[in-house]
Amino acid sequence: MLKNFIKDILDLDYTRFTLSLGEPGASEQNQPVTDENKKDYVKRLIYRKLVKEIEGPANAFKQGFYRFVNPKSLKVFSIAELDKLIVGNPTIDFEDFKANTHYEGGYSEDSEQIVWFWGIVKGFDQENFSAL
């Protein structure tokens, strides 16, 4: 949209909220998106999608997270370090996974079905193994 002309191609409208001095509240102004104002439209659309629409769920997550983790203790970590602490290692070690599997219901590591299972899973790529 930003790199191409949109006149007679896209038919979009957007609402701008403006505050007037001395007026209570904001006034709405619905206007078509044109080549002249498309940068403003995209900027507002991105803000709405990436900030406003996730503000409620993000704040709820943050409140819940801070019940268990002191926010001050997080300041010592970089974003990448914190991501690794929360998400973990993106690569799953097959042998470690297999060695730490607990069997129930009469199954053991030597059960025929379990041997079949591990034989199939061993051929999985990381994406399928992660999905498992």
C-alpha cells in the first residue's frame, strides 16, 4: 500500500479521533484513505493492531506473570535470555526425552508398542517432535 498508488484501487475508510480545546471528549471524523493520508492510516492501523487490540490480554498476562516473578528480578536479563528462560531450548534432545519418559498402565520401555513408538518418533524432524 505504501509503495503503490491506491487511488481507484482500494476503497478504504478510517476514523480519526480529534480533541478540540474547550470541547468535552473527542470528535470522530470518518474519511477515505487516499494516497496523501495512507501513511497516517497505516501508522494508526499498526498501532491499533499491535498495541490497542492486545492491551487487555497483555496486561492480564503481565499481572499473572508478576504474581509469580518479581519484576525487579527480570531487569538483569536481556530479552533473549528471558525468552530462553520462559520458552526453553527450541531444540529437543530425543535421547533425553526418551530417557525421562515415565510409563504407566502396564507399559515399560521394552513394551512392543513403546518400541514402535520410539522407532517412529526418532525419525521426526524438530517441528514434528516439538508438536508431539
